[in-house]
Amino acid sequence: MNYLIVLNDPPYGTERSFNGLRLALWLSKREEVSIKVFLLSDSVVCVKTGQKLPSGYYNLEVMLKKLVARGVVIGACGVCMEARGLTDADLIGGVHKSNMDELTDWTLEADKVVVF
């Protein structure tokens, strides 16, 4: 089963991106599942490297690195990145700058699309 998880919200302030990544982590434990994650709008800030948070607070950089280590493909909208002043150098390793053409392909390939 192929899943596409689309995130829209900022990394902190709401828990929508956190919950989307939690679902991705749990799905990534299943051998029969293939996952791709696409970040739009403010969620592109989730892939910024060097996040420093108070002790005990969830860290989306850590969660994303776990997904990359599990082979999950993660793309961040390039237009959204540029609007927020992010460059390729800001991205967590294993995450790539993407575009709507790739999101379209991923949507058509997916058996299920989950949007947060």
C-alpha cells in the first residue's frame, strides 16, 4: 500500500505536522507500506536543520531524520521554501527540494493520501 502524507502547518504552534509525522513513523514500521511525505506552506520549516528546543519538547527534525533512515522519501515545496527564505543548505539530509509536478506524480501513485 502506497501512502502520501501531505503536511501544511508550521512545525510548532499546532500539532498537525507533529501528528502527521507520528503517523508516518508508525506506518514506516509496516513492511507492506511505502510512504512519501510532502511539505507545503509553513510545514517546510519542519525540515530546517539545527532545531533547538526545550528539553522534553518534541523535535520534528529528529522525527524526520528517523523517517529518512527508514527510507521514507520526503519532499519540500521549493516555492514555499523560497517564500520563507529557506535554501537547499537548510534542509535536513535526505530531504529534497521538490515541486508541484512531483506532488502530482506522488498523488497519482498513492493508494491513500492523508492531509494534515
